[in-house]
Amino acid sequence: MQSVPDFIHNNIWLLLEILACVIFYIGNRYAYQRDQAYAERLRRELVDMEYQTLNTTSDVSAKSKPSYIENVATRNGSGLQPVTEPPYRLPK
């Protein structure tokens, strides 16, 4: 039967290789978890930006409606009059 110091001396490279694999595994695991947390944060930011874009698009389309523009023009007293006659083409 071998003693513990003899076992370690005979199998030092195996033990170092196992230790290196364990350290490598732990390091990769923490790096993966960090990357997953970063990806989740980016996904949440993307969803927030999509909602913000939808809200902005809705506001822009509401403010570009002719009725809204007419109300703003009459409220501010800009002197613009709404068109009452239909458009017509000039002869060539």
C-alpha cells in the first residue's frame, strides 16, 4: 500500500490536470452566466425601445392628421384658412 505523499508524488501531473480542468470549468461557467445576464438586459432594453418606438410613431401619426393641424392653426391664430374649394387642374 502506498502512502499519501507517494501517491501525490506519482500522480502529480494527473492531479494538476484535474485541478486545471476544474478551474477552467468554473471560469467558463461564470463567464457564461455573465454573458447570459448581459443578453437578458439587452433583450429588456430592446423591448423597451420597441414600445417607445410604437408610442412615438403613434404620437407622430396623430399629430400629422389634418384635423389636428387645423386645430393648432386656428388655436394659434396663424391666419391660415381651411380650404373650402376642391383642387382643380390647370389646363396645359
